[in-house]
Amino acid sequence: MASRSVTTKADLVSVIDKAWDALHSSLARLSETQMTASHDEQGWAVKDHLTHIAAWEDSVVAFLQSRPRHEALGIDQALFEGGSFDEMNEVIQRLRKHLSLPEAIAQLKSTHTRLMSLLEPLSDADLNLPVRHFLASSPATDRRRAMDLIHDNTADHYSEHMVWIEALVARPT
């Protein structure tokens, strides 16, 4: 969900950094078994949440490079444009299921580093431009600012998945 309270690059970076640190603080308390052995009703382990976060963050990297987001996600354009998030996420999870926990963590960190380096040279004015400025193929109906898309797929996304991760590891085995 777009956060209009994030209005400057400094706000955005701060919110991303805080959510990133909270995610990693939470993950640091988990064992490898907790991150790989427990699965929810959809078959997701904590590791799957990490690869999912990395995939969506990689779609922001693609966006900032004016490349189609669906390519970074590994899904076809028709699914990206017309499918539900559940349908997209099912494909994303299936494509990355083979990754080991160390590979998933390395991918997450690497993707985040790339995203933050692409964010570095952007100004407040750049980040307040509409999504279509960065990716002309974006739907004309998408009225979000670039900052909103970035925020939604970073800080908000980490927080959303932290709730699910904590619920997953709290489940009785």
C-alpha cells in the first residue's frame, strides 16, 4: 500500500533501512531448521519468503533500470498484467524453490545492495515522478510515484512478510 507519508528520499531510505534491519534482526534469531523445515498451508518455508522478497525487490531493480518488472520476477507479461498476486507468487515460489537457504540469503542481500545503489543517485524530484517516467510500458492508470512503488516493494513488503514468518515459526511442530 502506497505511503504518502514518505515524501523525500531521506524518508524512503530511512524507512527501508529500519524495515531491513528489523527483518534481519528477526531472521538472526531463527535456526536453519526453522527457516527450512516448517511450511505453511501454501507450502512456504521461511526460505521461500526470503526468495519471494528478493524477487519482488529485483523487480524494483528492473523498474529503476527501465526494464520490464515481469522479467525480473521470472513470470510472463500476461500473468504480470492480468494475474492475481497469488498466481504470480505461486510461480515465483516454484521457480526459486530449489535454492538453498544460504543461496536465498545471498540473493536477498545482493538484490538489496543493487537496489540501494540504484536509489543512491536519485533525487527527491526523481522519486516523485510517476511510475511511467521510469517504465513507459506501465499502465496509464498507474498513478503511483516511483517512491510509492519502491516503498511498497521494500519496507512495506519486509514488514508484511515478517508477520507471516513469525507466525510460521511460532506454529507447533
